[in-house]
Amino acid sequence: MWKWFYPLIVFISYLLFANEVRAQSDSSLQGYGIELNSLAGRIIKHTYKFTAPIPPLSTAFDLNLVRQTYGKKDWQQRRNYPVIGVGITYTDYGNNKVFGNCVGVYPNLQIPLLRRNSFELTLRIGDGLAYVTRKYRASSSPIDTLNNAIGSNVNDFAIFMLDFRYHINRHWQTQFGASFTHISDAAYHQPNLGVNMAGVHLGIEYFPISYNPKRIVKELPKLKNRWLTEIRAGIAYNEANAPGNPELPIYVVAASVSKRWIGKNKFFTGVDYVYHESTYAFLKYCGFYKGHEVANAWDGTVFAGNEFLLGPVGLVTQLSYYYRETYLNFDHNPLAEKIGIKYYLVNREKGFAKEVFLSALLNSHALVAEYAEFGTGVSF
């Protein structure tokens, strides 16, 4: 992929320059740009169950269409004017016969951590969908069964990038840093260990008008550090270890309390109950705990975390501890992580129901996904 990476940069740069005269007459394009990165790293063997051979080098090419926010919404000023974007990443893991190639498409947010003159330290967080050309197949060919990491072609795709950026002028900037990508299908199909790649990247960014549109700076409303009680219900699906390997539902109910702080974060803690139909099916099939299958098919956690508030969107990070596990406990690991988003249909300071939201959350154990939960909730 390296042989065409730099010619592609030159070609896209030519197209941008060819349109610059026309673009300069349209001030509405200020802050819009295109970013290109070349990534290199290795697959991380994150569990002993990951038996596929690790290639010596994995590479990726990332294209990101970006927009620098300027304070049109209050949350943009509260978050120090982040960059929003939509990215496309092509990954060659270095062994196409086992891992195949991956194309991911994802919305992303670039948060400034430090700014000093022309230098900037940023964190980019993105999550979306990916298509993987190779998946596990139970066949007589040994090369098909080497990949015990990916059970389906369509997967979740997450990317994290820590960048050191240098603004050459108002059109161009360059960046380098560390990167991490993850793909998995959240156990919708087995196997589901996922593939994690860590490495470094180098890239450039071009803005036809300017990377730095005039910012709106105003006195923002002071938000109270309010307490809320939240009820959330969700559903997920995973593949059962039973005849036919059916995809069966997982039901989630959670209750928590939260406290908003510095107007842009929300700390929360609570408890949940999760019932696994797939575990119930396994127990019925194997004849274990006859008459008590339901009692051994649910688990629950106590959890705490932080939600980063971005206007109508919240980015959720959560750490959980199991107070009870199902018969099929997850590698005897009492800890779990949950990340995802909430989209607020209602978010107000007064009234009985102050928040009503939709949620998409991924539950995982040390980078191995267990299920993807989609739900709704309300806060009082």
C-alpha cells in the first residue's frame, strides 16, 4: 500500500489547489478540510485464546473529512472547539489468507488536549462499522480455522489516535502520533475475540480556506451540578452454544444516579441486571441445573463511570464489577468495561423527565467484546 500512498496525496492536493480560487470566495467553507494518515503497527495478542499467527507488520491508510467547530453550539466552546469528522480506514493486517482486509467507516471527534502557538496535542476518538474480507469458517481447510478472532464480515470498528500536530500555515498542517484500532462483532457470531492493532502514524491535513475560522466566544449559561436518577433498558443478541447456534436476545435493565460537573461531564454509579437467553439455551441443551436454568442465566454488576457531554450526544465510559455471574461466566473475569454513546431526545433543566435518550453501548472484558446493547432510558 505504501507505493500508492504518496501519489494519492499529491493527486488529492492537486484537486484541492485547483479549486482553491473558487473556494476562497465562499467563507462558509472555512474550517473544512481533508486529512490523510499512513499507519503502521502490529496486531496485539490480547488473550491466550488468540491462536492465529501474528504478522510482523500491519499497515493502514486513513482518510478523514473534517470540520473545525467555531462555537456555533454552546458545547463546542465548552469543549475548547473540537474537530468533527467522518473517516474511512483501509487496513492490511499483513496476512490476507488468515485475517483478510478491513474497510472501516466511522464518525469521529478530535479533542484538543494542549495548544501552544503552532503546535497542538489532540485525541481523536471514532467508532463505526467495518467490512472484513476474511472470517472464521468451519471447514476442512486449516487456513480457514486459523482465524478464531472474527466470526462475521460486518463488525464494529473503533479507532483512537493521539496526535502531535504542527500548523505550517492556515492551509496545511502535519501530524504524527500513536494509534489503536479494534474490530469485533460483539459476539453476535462466534468466534469473537476481535482484532486489535496498535502502532504509529504519520499524515498531513489540508484546508482550502483556513483551518481556523473565526470563533464565537460568549458568556455561557452556568449549568448546575445537578443530581439525577436514571432508568435504562436495552437489548442485545449473541450466538448460543446450542444446536443450530441461534442468535438469542440478552435483556438489560440498569438503574443509576448521576451528578453533572463543570457543565460538560456527568459522573454516574449504579447497578444492573442482565438476562442471557443463550445461557438458558445452553443449560437446557446440556441438561444442567434442571428446573433452575433461569436462575443460572443472569448476571449483574455494580458500575461507575463518566459521560462526556457534547450537546445532544454523550460519550459513555464505564467500569463494572460483577456481583453475580451466569453459569457461563466470562473467563472468570469479575471486571468489565462498557463504552458507547447516548443520543438525547430530551435534555432540559426543568420538568419531571429531564432527560430521555437512546443508547448504544458495547460491553467488553479486557478488549474482548461480550455484547452490543441498544436501548432507551429516562432520567428524573
